Amino acid sequence: MLKGGEAGVSGRCFVDGRLWGKESGLSRPYPVVCHLLDTSAVFQELWDAVVGDGTKLAVAGALGLGLAETRSVVSFWAGLHDIGKISPPFQAQVPLLYGPVRDDPTYVSAPGAEGERDFRHECASHWSLYSLLAEVGYPTDERLMHRSVSHQIAQLLGGHHGVFGSALKVKQARRASDYNPGLGWGGWADQRQVHFDELRRATGAFAVPRGGLPAGLAVVVAGLVVVADWLASQVSVIKPRLPRAEWSGTAAEVDAHWQVAVGSARGVVRAARMGRAGFSAEKFGAMFPFAPNSLQRDLVEHLPGMVAKDGPGLVLVTAPTGDGKTEAALFAASLLGRAAGARGLYFALPTMATADAMLPRVEAYAARALSGERALMLLHSMAWLSSPGGDGAGVSKDPADGFISAGRETAVEADGWLRGAKRGLLAPLGVGTVDQALGAVLPLRYNVLRLLGLSDKVFVLDEAHAYGPWMHQLLVRLLEWLGEMRAPVVLLSATLTGRTAGSLVDAYRRGAGMREPAGVVPRYPGWLFASAAADVVSPARATKSDRVRTLRVSHRPVVWDALEAVGAPVLEGGRRAALREVLAPVAAEGGTALLCCTTVAEAQQTYRDVCAAFPELAVAAGGVRLLHSRYPADQRARITAECEAAYGKPGDGPVSVRSASVLVATQVVEQSLDFDFDLVVSDLAPIAQLLQRAGRGRRHRRGRLGRPAWAAAEDEPALVVLDPFTAEAPEPPRSWGKVYDAGLLVRTSRVLRERASGGIAVPDDVQRLVDEVYEEDFVDRLEGAAREELVRLDEERLAGEAAERHLAAWTSICSPADVKGDLSKLSDREAGVTQELLTTRLGADTGRVLCLYQQPDGRTTLDPEGMAEVPVGGRWGLRPDELAAVARRVAPVPGRWLRSGESAAEVPQEWGTHPSLRDLVLLHMLPAGEGGWECRFGRCTILVSGVGLEAQ
């Protein structure tokens, strides 16, 4: 053991430079104390550059310290995260470095202590820091450990690998080394003490907190500690400051290292682009190159006064599709963000396609309305392919670039957050799928990083009505946490029931400390405001719509023959006959039609049938298109881009009637895609979905010259609903499975029969119709067997929804009010709940496949044309361009197709471990004639052709 009596010495020893903290990717080991100092310095810079003034004041207030004292103290905490590396199990991971320490008689440990590999260094930090903090005066409560400030900070720092350990019992805290021999005694405890003291001295963190952190602030600090650790662990950061071989850890050397770390921290944080965007534009005209419409103008005139009086909070906007909700949301986000001092925003959408479409709109808004750091990231499972150029630009071309000196699992995770797929939540501006945000309230590893990423941003959620009971319940929990963190929220919906609206607003208010329900009654179109700072909810304001329209609904009960073979006779009164009738004007006179199907299989067969029924349309360029989710990613992106060009908003020049064109699609067209059709035809769906689809009808002003004669009435869009319920068929088609609840379909069918003949006034009738379909007393309209059947279906639906809500409550983390000082509740999982279950549940029953095409000459390629060779890979896995080529061709399929597969379908080890390759199944396709390909996989024959993937 090293002894000393000079300045900077703690007690009877000073820092032992032989104790290593980092060594992977380095020419020589990096002392623990150096990494602790580096992390404190980076945290200090994150605190200055990233954390908002409101959060700083809130943390200082909770701790009972001044702002300067708070900055020093929380930076000191960040450095302490790895103090558990001063323990036999960690040091023994590199035997050559451990030998001299093991042989030093002052380092005492039980036989075999170095083999306690399950006692990880983060656990050692948790167990050892309680007493170290308590001894310098941090408040303790040994009767109720979760109330001890010393324990809360120890537990927080022990969670820096993404999982918080269980709260210690009093006897465990008092005799930590007895319960965990991996801590060691003697010199081990002495070195933890001296490292603690030297770090405290260097950071000047001598102030002692008087209180602990509430849950919302604790997760922010915990998340910042993780980020600081990762940034400080980059090999590029460590290499320039590796100590000389004779470095011995004297006080002067510690001070010198601290100065270097502080001096370089700004550059480290700046390179990560985690700064703050400023909501600098105040006027609507400065944000958008057009005047506000009625909805937007009402927000402009009234929301600023509400926010000035009661502070930021939540805005709920309910308006028809095409009424400018996106711009209304961005204006509200600017106002709320400026009032809250937020550092950016995250725009959440239901699907990858809608997120991709929203990105350029948010990018244009940011260029006009924001200042400061405007790093904008797309966030979903395939987002890295949508980076500029789409060639894998988000993947480092040098395997060592930005390498994290840590264990492999940590290095991969850190890379995903700092440079890869998850970075969008840490960057100031993000657009992505809602599941990325909902992961914050699941007990996933590093969920605190998701909470950190959302904590100081405006959270904008589009299509708030579009989620089932499971995701709605998770959204409720997320809103509680956002309310606790006082993060501004904007919710958008075209068809939201009053009950659902109330549950979302009340959840946010609960998190902000307002327990009484607000009794929200939304207006349509309209908006309301709920303050996060005061117990104030404005009465919903009704606004005018600039496009008052009458939706002309043709409700057609039909015999369901959607999956009949193309050459089969056309049945009178059947769906195929109805389609031929309603599409005839399109084929004859021009114009566009959307045909929305319930399942991918029915969409594929309908596409074939429409092509057969209208052969001249089929051979014309763009005459009949097919869009659904079951295409390889690049093919779907190409089709979506073609659809945007063909059916999107007209340009500034003169318009004319569009050439005859039919788009056969599934629900992918319902949300956030700015398509315009002269006619919308839809299979029966719940009323909210039908109204969403109808919003694609005559959406933009094209004038009489821009529409065919049969669609000249722009303010009377046509919706044809093909209803499978007939006297002979009282149940939905078996091919629909559980896509929609049968009871809601029955209710919608009944409402359409009763209400549709006179047309649906948009927006005036929308809220009433949506609420009517969900009314509990709806069954009282029916009699006899029909009433009994709907009662049965309703009971099944309510039971299913209750089960989904229970599953969400069972698997999600607790509300912030229930944390009560024990952060392990953010990591606790019930028995049987695994990381895989949670992540796959968000994606439902979906598999991912890559088709490999066996060419006649024996080669295997990524494309049916035989142009793209299958990459081989190597020591570092696939190159970025190879990885991009693979990922662009991945397609989602139902999980049931893959359950009886073969090991030969696994990704080769030489391809590496990039997250985009995880759980990917390879399908070896053989030619099947007529341009198609097929392979036998388990019990399925899987085919791929111009209509996408199918299974037989």
C-alpha cells in the first residue's frame, strides 16, 4: 500500500495509481481516479451546456443548496459512479494488472473474492457509497432506508449501467463487506475512501445536501451520469491524457489531471451535439411562410395569454385531417418551449412511414423558428438508413472511431445512444415513432436515458387516438412522468373520444401534482390548455374550420369475396362487383381513387383483381399501385415516394385532372401522409378509422379544372364503405382475424346505416359520431338476438381492453409518485417479464426477413435481378455500405410465418452484431415463374413478387 504524509493525502494513504479503470483499446491502463475526474468534468459541462435553468433551480431547491454548490456536488456524484471498480472482482479481470495489487498485503479480501463476477462494479459502487456519503454528513434514515439521501445517491450512481439495484437493508448498509466479500477490506476500503476524498477535493463539492431528489429530477441526474461516463470513456478522449508510466497519483498530479479534463470537456460535449435549441421565433409568420388558418389563428390569439398567466403545460388539439394540426402543434410547441426554457422537441408518430414523412416538415420549421444547436435526428428502427445519402452514413467507417473503452455490451449500447439508432432522444430535436418514447416507462435497460431525453423537451404526439389499450396505458404512464418533469406536451388528434382525451389530460396533471380529474370535454375542431404549474384547465375552445364539408357516404353491404381467384366469376352483390362499379368512372374519365383494405393479403388480391378488371389501367404507368407494409424497405420507400408525387399536395402552377390511377393500400395510408384522392373506397372499419381515411378525399384545393366531372364538388368528398355485414353474414370475415374489434364494427355498421344517407358534416358531426359508436347504451337501440350478440361482443372487447391495460400496468414502471426514493422500481420486472418480451410487445407479433435470391449461375444475391452480391463480412462485421445494402432490403412479416424455421436462416457471424441484424431471418429464394420467387420455410411457402411477400 502506498503511504504518504503530503498535501492531498487522505488519512494514511494516497491514490494508488495501480488501480485501473480503463484498458480496452489503450496502450496502457488508465487509472480509476483519472476516469472519475474525467467523468466529473464532462458532467459539469453537460450541466452547463445541456441542463436548463429551471431544472438547475429545481435540483438546487431539492438539495437545499445554492446553484454553484449544486453544480459542484452533482459533478462530484458523477465521478463517483465507478468507485466500485476499486474491488477485487473488477481489478482481477486483467490478471497482469491485478497481480501487484493482490500481492500487496494491505489489500485484504476473502479467498475467492476476485471470482465474485456477479458482484459487478456498479453494484460495488451502490454498496460502498452509502457509508462514504453518510460519513461526510449526507442525511440518513436507517429506519426507512429509501428516505436516506446517502442511499438515494448511492443507488442512483449504482444504476449507471442502466439498471438500479434493490434498496439496501439497514444491516446490509452497515456491514457491506460482510455481505459482499467482493468489496474487500483494508486497502480496498482505504482506496475507495481516498478516491472519494480526492475527487471531492478536486471538484470542490464540500457542501452537504439537506434533502434528496424527487423522482423526476433523480432520473435526469442519473441519465446525465450515464452520458458523462460514456463521453469520458471514448478512447479518443482518453488517449491524449494517458498518464506517464511513473504517474503515482499525488495531489499535484490529480489537480493537474483535473485541469486538463475541465479544459477539454467543452469540446467533448460539443462534439456530441447535445446542446440546446432555442425557440427564438415568436410570431407565426416567422415560423411558417403562410398566414394561419382559423384553428392556428385561434391558438395565436389566445394561447400566449394563458401561458403567460399560468405557465407552460399541455395543449390538446382536435381537428379534422387536413386542418393544419401539424403547424398548430409546432406553433404551440414554440410557445410552450420558450416559456419552459426547453432545449428542443420530440415529434412522435405512430409509424416509421409517418415519421419519415414528418422529418422534412420539422426540419423546415427548425430552420425558420429555432436557434442554437439544431441537430435533428430521425428515430426508429430503420432511421439510420434515412440519413442524408441513405448509405449508412450513421455508421462509422472506421471500427475504432469513437470507440468506447468498456465491456462489449456497454460499448455497443453506448454507441447506439451517442452515434446510432437511439441518439434521437438525446439530440435537441427528434422525429420518430412513439414506441421510442414509450420505452421510457418500461423497465428496459437505460430507460433513464429516454426519460432524460424527454425531460427538457416539448413532447408532440400526433394521432393520439391511434393506439390500442396497451399503448394507451403506457402513454398515460409516460404523461404522468412528463407532468412530473414539467415537460411541455402537445397532443394532436383527428378522432379522439372524450373519455380518451380526459384520461390523457388527467394523467399529465397527476404527474404535475393535480389529483382531481379535470372533467375534460373536447371541442371539435378546437383545443384546450392544461397548466403544469397551476391547477388550471381552460374550457375547450371551439374553432372554425376553413373547410366545412359534407362527406357523402355510400354504405354498401356486400358479399365478401375479396380473396376469390382473379378468374373466378364476379358475384352479383359481391365486393368485387361493387369495386368494378365504383371504379368505372375513374377508369373512364380519369381521376384518382384510394382503395383501403383490412389485411395485406386482401390488398394483394384486390390489386390483382383491379388489374384484371381494368386492363388498360393496369398497363398504364401508375394506373394501379399497391402500398402496404410487407415490402422490402427500399421497395416500400420507392412506392411511397411515387405515391407522394402522384397524390400529394399540388404545386403553385396550374392544375389539371390527374390521369386515372387507383392506389390499393392498407391502414398505412390512414395517418400523417398528405395524400389527396378524388374518391375514397374503404372496407368497413371502426368509425374513427373511416373518418381518417375519408380525410384523404379531396383534401387539397384543386378547383374544378383539377378534378374529373364526377368529383367536381370539392366540399362534398365521396366515401364508399364496403360492409361485410349482411343478413346472411352477421360476423366479420374470418380473414380479418383480430384486426378490428367485432363489436366496434357492428356499432359502426349500424351508425352508417342510420346516419350516412344525409351525409356527415365535417367537422360538426365528427365528435358526436365517434362518441356515439362508443356509448355504453348503444345496445339499447337493438332488440332480440342482435342485442344479445352485441352485448357479448362488447363484453369481449371490454375484457380484452382490461387485459391489455392490466398487462401494461404489470409491465410498466410505476408512476413517479410511487417511486418514493427507491429507484429500483424503475428497473423491477415481474417474474416472466423479459427485455425481449417488452420490446417485442411494442412491435406486436412481427418478424424481419431478408430475401436472398439463388441465381441460375449459382450466385446468391440481395436482389432478384442478380446485381447486388451477398456480402461476406469479416472480423469487424459488415462495412457500412454493405450493412446499408442489407438493411434496405429487410421486410417485416407476421411472426407466425417464422416460428417453425431453421438454423440455416440465421445471420452469419461474419456479418457482425449491428442492431439492425438482430433477429433477422434469411430466406433463400428460388425462381417460381412469372417473375416470382419462393422458398419453403418450416410449414410455410413464402413467396415474393411485385405485390410483396405472401405465405401459403
